[in-house]
Amino acid sequence: KDEVAGTVLMPGDPLRAKFIAENFLSGSREINSVRNALAYTGTYKGRKISVVSSGMGMPSIGIYSFELYNFYGVENIIRIGSCGAYAPELNLYDVLLVEDVWSESSFARVQSGFEGDVLAASPALNEKLAGFADELNIPIRRCRVHSSDVFYRQNFEEYKQIHREHGCLAAEMEAFGLFANAMSSNKQAACLLTVSDSLAKGEETTSEERQNAFTKMMQIALEMAD
């Protein structure tokens, strides 16, 4: 329990967790490698922080975030991930600060009986993250995103309807599960995303770029170290 900081950054990709530990943290040490879900604790500007990979999808982040909140005393989890843009005005590498997330997933209903389809980030965390972004002179877009259980939809064009009817500017696959666990555990959660591809424009980045080039988002989140 003492190995994990009170604030955790949670990328989906284990190699992104390793990249953050090796390039931003001082005195970092690996605290988990089970199932290759790499996790590290170190300091950033002298303040303790952990980076724990979540894997892909709500079932995976649901397990790791629940255990961190309820078994390891973690208070704050900030997901840092990639997303696909629904909105044509978004460009590759834009940084999004998620205000709330819409999902058709049953995760929250099954996990805690929550019947809604929208969950919000923790306002206090979002205000801190927005303030850090401003201090670092990193532009962010505050918005709603779609948290989906399905990556390969048979009806690809359905994203346009979701964008139009639910106001989702981009899609990812984990935030709804994280926010549900934060709500049921009475803890705090936020989500920063970097646009890795655009459904609207047909643009994309490489896996290597996604692993290494999302440093602006990382720098904002790292300021949450306590």
C-alpha cells in the first residue's frame, strides 16, 4: 500500500507508463509487472506520484482503478490516453480535458446500479488540471467524449449520430468505467486525452507516435503529484 502514491496517472498502454517513468520521474521504481500491467512510483518536482497502466477497455480499467481506490488508498486517478476525434474541428495532437462522458455501456449499472448514461469528471481535479495547462501554456479543449465498448463497429458512420445527438467530440474506451468507480468509491477521477486519429478527417498517428509524442498531456497531469 505504501508503494502507491495518493495520486495515480493511468495511461492505457504499459509502454506509455514506462516512458513516463523513465523520462519524467526521479527515483522511479517498478511496483508491478503482473500481466505486464507496468506500474511505477517516483517523484516529480520532489512530489510523489504513481503511474499505473490500465490496459484497454472498461473491464480492464475497472479492475485496476477499483483496486487502487479501495485496496491501496488512492484518492485521485487521472486517465491519460488517446482518442479518436468525431468533431472535424479537432486536429491530431489536440489535448482534451474531459468534462463528462456519455456511454451506452452497462458497466456502471452492473457495478453500482447507476442507471444514467453520463458521468462527470471530478470538478476539483478538472479545475486544477485546467490551471496547470494554463501555467504551462498548453491549449486544452474542455468537452464531452464517448466511452465505447466497441472499437470496430459494423456501422462506422454511427459516430456521426453520436456526435450530433450526444455532443461527444471524440471517442475513447475507458473513462466511463473509471468515473463509475470513482463515484461508487467516493474518490476523484479526471481524464486527459490526446487526439491520435480523426474519424471525421481520416487522419491517424502511428503506435510509436502515440507512445512517445503525447508529452503535453503528460506534463499537465504530472503537475498533480502530491
